[in-house]
Amino acid sequence: MDKIVALSKRRGFVFPSSEIYGGLASSYDYGHYGVLLKDNVKARWLEAMVRERDDIVALDSSIILHPRVWEASGHVSGFSDPLVDCRTCKQRFRADHLADPEHEEVRCGKRPSKRPGETPVCDLTEPRQFNLMFQTRVGAVEETGVDVYLRPETAQGIFINFKNVAQIARRKPPFGIAQVGKAFRNEITPGNFIFRTLEFEQMEMEYFVPPDEADEWYRYWVDERYRWHLRYGVRESHLRVRPHEAEELSHYSSGTSDIEYLFPIGWSELEGIANRGDFDLTQHAEFSGTKLEYVDTATGERYVPHVIEPAAGVGRTVLALLCDAYDEDDIGGEQRTVLRLAPHIAPIKVAVLPLVNKDGQPEKARAIYEQLRELWPTEYDAGGSIGKRYRRQDEIGTPWGVTVDGQTGEDRTVTLRDRDSLEQVRVPLDELGDELGRRLADPWRS
Ligand code: ATP
């Protein structure tokens, strides 16, 4: 993880937030390549959820919703962690993590670092419930304002729009509503980089189905989402589906599976898929007084659809992709670090480099760059030795490098370098676009 954190900072993927003020725990800012990578993750998700399908539509709901939404959803009363404070080291821990072997990383603040409660000076409080929702106030005047919450998940914005979408989009179950957006949780456990942050983006889809089809669609979505992660390069040996045990299930769920990735911190949740039954629509119907059901106007049939929810985090997906792609190898005795990102995920697809900064090479390279950037995210790089520039592109995961050299002026060919195989071939300039297009269209194998 330290290597991933260092590379992320060195190459401008992710910075610690508010760094010049000493940082803010569990908060990170995304730099240039981080933004491009994150945008690609979201685009691939929306592509698979909305663009390639006829049965799912998009939504972008508000971050601040009517406060009753969170009463209906159960978040006001139930969205909390049991916390324990240590009066000696002033650290705060999740009570349920203290004796859990899966959370070995939970350590007391005193040296030598042991599990909280294991040193003679540890002085732990009784567990207390701590609500994870951030509260704020709407209204300029303190006395007349209304307490509201920053949403801790995007899902509720979808449920409360069920009627709008079902009517306007003229959808009949099974159909889904997909949303990508920020969510906020007052997380108190140590962050593990971007794995767990105070604010993060979620990619959630609520799939509304006839009640008797719920089990079948639940299995379908577990499978579908597992395959999505594989499609973009995550190694199969690092990905698994873990069905929840009966005692782990939320009260409303009749089935939940986590898609887990083998992060450097161990197997951890990347995405959750839940069969939520009719809990959400029934709750919102009761709290709002609005009927939320499907009515077939032809047959008069009416029912409250059941919901299957695949919920993924953008930051966690980015972290899994970075961990999976990170590699170190040896080229002719020289160490290199390389991100073997799938081309559809890589922030930059092609780098165009003049071999030397003279003899008209920069001008020729720049002209090629101007053409390619119209097709794909492309970078022009003329600074430093050619080896250094390749190394830089390898570290940001650029799959292909195009080098203009002395021969280019003579026979209008360039060198095309492959990040992973390091193969270099000469390609006529006129065929470069087609060749890159062909390579991008090839199925990706990690
Ligand atoms: P965890 O058990 O790790 O806290 P969760 O089960 O509470 O996660 P969900 O409520 O199912 O998470 O949220 C769906 C997805 O949103 C998670 O699989 C994860 O990818 C992402 N996510 C949840 N909380 C955070 C967070 N604090 N930081 C980053 N991503 C998060």
C-alpha cells in the first residue's frame, strides 16, 4: 500500500487533502491523472449500466434531501457504529473491530503498539453508538433553520424518484435507475488510503423487479457485476464473491453478496449486491403518504416491486485497479515501475515523444499529437531523456508510446512501443491511427 500511496502522489493521481494545513484524516484530493482514471471508471460503469442496455435509466438526485427520507430509510435510528474511546491515547476504535482477527491493523496509540486494551495503560470507555451521517442546517437563521443530512448513500435519492421515473420513462419492472454521485460518512476507523474516506463517490443502481423474480435477478446481478470487474483487468485470483451469513444480513435483506478484492490490507469489500425486498418503497410510501407501486393499466395488476441493488465505490474501484496494475520489473538491469492498466481505464492512451529535441522532430511529433488527441486522450512529452519519459509514461499506465526519430523524416514511419511487452515496431504514419484503434478494440487480458 505504501508503494501505491507514494506512486499516487509522485505522479499526481491522489494527494492527501489539505496537506499544507497538516492534512485531514481520511480525506484525499484527486490530481490530473486521478481525475482521468476516476472518470474512466465512472464512464465504463455508466456504459455497462445505461448505454449498453434498454432497461436502465440515469438519475442525478440531490445530496441534501428532505430529512424525513433518512427517517424512512432507517439511517437516523440505525446507521451507526459502536465506538470505544481510549482515555489514555485519545484514539477512537470500532468496538466490533477490537477482537476481530480480520482487523489486525487496529492498534493502540501507545508504543510498543498493541491491540487496544492489551497494554496496562489502556483505558477504554464502554461502546457508544455514533451516527455516521454528517448533519448540517438549511436556512440562514439559526432558530428557524432545519436540520438536514449530507446523504450517506445515493440509493435513497433513487427510491424517492421511483414514481417520477416509472411514469415519465414509461417503465415496467424489471427496470433499473442508475446514479453516480458523492456520498458522505463520518467514518472514524483509519482510512487505508482511499479505501475508506469521509466523502466518496458511489455508483449505485436500483433494479425494480416483480416480487417472484427477485431471487433470479439477484443472482443475475452478482454475476454481472463480477464479470464487469474482470472486464477491466482485475485478476480473477484477486476477486471473489462472498455471500453474507444469515446473521450479517440487514433486517430487510434476504440476500447480500460482497464482491471482494484482495487489497494489500487483505480481502475487503469492493462492491455489495443486495436483495432489498420491498423494504425501501414500502417505507417511503408510509412516511411520505405517496403510493409507490407498479400498476399495470391494461390488467389492473398492482404490486410493490422488489429491489436488487449493486452498490460500488468509485474510489475503492480506483484503488483495486491501481493495486492490480502495479508492477515492478527489470529492463536490462534497470528497475522500472509500471501500471499495467487496461487501456480503457488508463488515463492517457498514447504518448507522443520526439527522440531528440532538434532536427525538426519536436514539430513532427507535435503534429502527430494534434491528430491523435482528437481521437484519444494523448500526451506530448519532450522533457528529459527518452528513457526518463518512457519511465514516466509507464508509471501513469500509458499503454502505447509513439516515438519520432531521424528515420521518420526519411520514410514517414514512427516507433510504436507497447508498455507491457516492450515490443517496438515501426509503423507507417498513415497507418498509425488504424493500428492504435485496432489495439484498443482488442479484448484486454491482464
Ligand atoms: P464497509 O463495510 O466497507 O464500510 P459498506 O458495506 O458500509 O462498506 P455500502 O453501504 O454497501 O458499504 O456502500 C457501497 C459501496 O460504497 C461499498 O462497497 C464501497 O465500495 C463504497 N463505500 C462505502 N463506504 C465508503 C467509504 N467510507 N469510503 C469509500 N468508499 C466507500
